[in-house]
Amino acid sequence: MISDGAQLLVGAFDSGQSLAIAQVAEQNGIPFVINIAAAPEITDQGYKFVFRNFPTAGMILSDAFTDQKEVFGLVGQAPKTVVSCMSTTRSGRQCPKASTS
């Protein structure tokens, strides 16, 4: 795509693919806008041409916990145990790290 004259890259759904795209975009000086991929290491590289308009996995999890605490406060009751299920994708593996921070 870059060799065909692309001046902007947008995507991808998968964090692993987006990490690879980010490296190529940065090497070629082509802006890359991350549309869905949630793994934080994509934008934690310090790239100048990589931008995010979708939250990281940690942000998603943190917001979910904040929302749940608000709901529990409104109903005056909280669960005694919680189960968290996540995928084994690059972004899914970030969730346990985020939940302990």
C-alpha cells in the first residue's frame, strides 16, 4: 500500500497486526491511526507517526471497574466474587496486568 502511494494507514482490528503495521509506518514516515487494536505496547514505543483513537486494554478494564463500582453503589450491593474472562490475544494478555495496577 505504501509503495502504491498510500499517505495514511488506518486499522487494524488485531493488536499483533497493528504492531507490525506501526513499525512499517514509522520506518516510512506514514501516519498510522489505530482504529481498534487495544494492546498498549503499540503506542508505547514512542513512535512519531502512530496515533490511537481507541483505548488500550488497560483503559477498557479500568473504565469497566469504575462503572461497576458505580452500579454497585447505586444498588447498595456488590458481588462477593468476580470472574474475569479474556482472550489470549496480545491485548487480552494485557488485562491481568491492568487489573493489578
